[in-house]
Amino acid sequence: MRRKSKKPPLAAPWNRFLISVAPNSTPPSVAHQQNFLGKFASFLLTIALAVTVFVLMGTSLGSSSVELLSSSFEWGRSQGQFKWLRRLLWLVHREEGMCIAVWLWQSDPRFPLLLLLNRDELHDRPTKPIHWWDDSSQILGGKDCLAGGTWMACKRDGRIAFLTNVMEPNPFPEAKSRGNLPLRFLESRKSPLKFAEEVAAEADHYNGFNLILVDICSKSMVYISNRPKGEPVSIQDVLPGLHVLSNAKLDSPWHKAERLGRNFIQLLSKYGSEELPKKDMVELLMRDTVKAERARLPNTGADSEWELKLSSIFVDAEGQRGRYGTRSSAVLLVKANGEVSIYETYLEKGVWKDHTFNFQIQEA
């Protein structure tokens, strides 16, 4: 009896096609087929995302569309696909946040830290105001929903971090998100100085930033910056006193930094030993729209008209990619007894809202 030769199972239509055109060939294994399917699906998703990005580049992105695009992109990147798409997504919604902060550190027996901070950003960049994050991190802070980071956040153990971006032309599209730096510090158990040294080793992976790291319990505050370009990374202990941080080095004499510092001192003198009204402090200090004279612009290399629009403490400007300006103002007060109080007013769908958080520092 003649035995029939066994052929490999035809697991897919292209196997039958392969055998029809090449009878002596061996059909691909199931593993190879699955690998091909995965790559083919990634290819289709890449094309879809690319088309979406090009369409959206000329439009104003809503929060839901950006979050959907970003989450899809992050999935693809985790699979090692479409690295080039990162540049396209960056062109649509690159990090623009500038911010300005003023604070009094270890200079008043009533409170070791009093901080006021404005966050400036594109109005249509998806953002969550200060809130307790829904994960196990126990972080209280705002969230950039596009990159996943924050501009200011703290934890119950008395650790605080905030940052500002450095104004400069031609930022690097492939740079890591600066907003992750505060999160990494809060999630670590390192001292401000040790963490700053860790960041210094990788500082060239980021566009220009100024980062402040605080540990209330150890009375430690450290400043780190990776600018100016070509100079060693700057790490320094922040001395007790008044400090202002805008979009250059700490305590740089920019118009709005000097103006905010002067107004802050005057307001503290006005209230003296009285309770500091956080809401009034925001209105009196952080809503200032006075711009610098052209002769006092910082000459960062960016467009001078744009520098002028950003030269006030409170920013409200129309840019090439939409409305840009101050989207939140916050006051963080740490009292001598370890009580932390945060007041924030924030812009949500064109309406200004506010809320307050209170908690007690719990030393580790």
C-alpha cells in the first residue's frame, strides 16, 4: 500500500499560497506567523498614528484626543516600534511650560517654607490640577497628562520637588520629559543632594531645566540645573532666605523675577505676624501682567516678541500653536508644626476654579 507523504499543516492562507508557488518550500512556523502578524499590526498602527499626527498638527487638540494619541503612541514605543513618531508627536505638543516660583526658606520661625508658583503652558495641553494621585505613590501634585510628569508635587514624608524650564531656542526633540524628574525624586529614598548627583550624570538627556529638591525633615534644599549649555551641571545647597526662580539660573535678575521678589517682600512686611491669606497672595503677587521694557528682555536667543509676551509674572498670550499662558497658581505653606497647606487656583475649560489641601508631615 502506497503511503501518503505528510505535509506540514496549512495554518494560514499564505502558507497555501507559498506551497502553490514553491512546492518544495517549508511553510513558516506558527511562531513566525505570529511574529509577522505582530509586526504587520504595528506597521498599520504606525501608519494610522502618522496620519493622525499630520492631521492634528494644524488643529487645536482637545484633551481626550491628545490622551488617546499619547497612550497609543506610548504603547507602540513600549513595543520598540516607530521611534521616529516621537519627533512628530513632539512637534504637535512639545513641552512648553515655563513657570515662575518665589519662596521663603528657613527664614521665619512660623514656617520653614512658603512657596508660590505659576505654571505656564499651552491651554490645550491635557493637564490635571493638584490632586492625590490614584496610585500607591502617595503623591500630591499636578499632572501633565501628555508626558505623565509634574511641575510641582510633594509627599506626606515632607519631600517636595518643583521645576521650571529654561527658555532657549531649538530644544531637542528626543529629550526625556523633564516633568519626570520631580516624580523620580519623590519616589526615591535618596537625599536631595544624592538625587541631584544622580540627575547630573544624565543631565544631557534633557532640555534645559531648573529643579528644586526639598526635604523638610532634614532641612535640606538643593538646586540643580543643566544650563547654560557647555558648562558643568550646577548643584548647590539653597541657603535660607528669599529666592526667585524663573526660566534662567536661580535668582537671575530677570524683570519678572526681580519684580516678584520685591512684591513678595512688601507683602510679607504688610502682614507681619498675621496669618498669610493664600488666596490674596495669589491675586496680589501671581496675577501681575506688567511686562518688561524691551531693553530689559533676557535675550535668550528665542524670538524677541515671544520673550516680551512671556516677560510678565502672569502670562496670557497667543502663540503659533494656540493660546499659551498661566494655567495654575499655587501656594504651598509648611508650618513649624509640620502642617502642610496647599491652595491652588487653576484654569479648566476656560473657567478658573480653586481648591485647598491639608495634611500633616509623617516622618519616615
